[in-house]
Amino acid sequence: MSVLDNFDHWKDFLGDRLDQGEHSGLDEHSINEIAFQIGDYLADQVDPQNDEERLLKQLWDVGDEKERHAIANLMVKLVHDEGTNH
């Protein structure tokens, strides 16, 4: 099963990468920039596998660069907050 098949698995995957980045000493700006690059890659190269990913792709596609950075930053915040609540 791919991490993209299930949105919760995708968020767990992102959360794990966030933890690795933080433990490696990356600052918040660097982590958010990596999230933006991942989002850009996924929007261009990967077909959405579920409703949540389709919605994120649609938002990404209509957003300008500033809005895409906001989406990436919100995804980082989402997985970070969920990780601290478990």
C-alpha cells in the first residue's frame, strides 16, 4: 500500500518527515520550503488517490505561489499538531 492511498497514512508519513527534519536541525522556514517543493512535485507528477488529495490538488492548481506556500505551511502545521496530540 502506498502512503498516498490513505490520507491518514499520508499525514503520518509527512509527520515522520517533519520529525526527521526537526531532529536534523532544520528550521521552520526550511521545513516549510521543503513542504512547498513536495506539494509542487505531487501536484505536477502524482495522480490524487483519494478525495482529500484531489481537493488539495484542486486548491494547489488554482492558487498562486503565495497561496501554495500557505497550503504547504498549513499541511506542516496539521501534521505537527496531530503529532503532538497523539
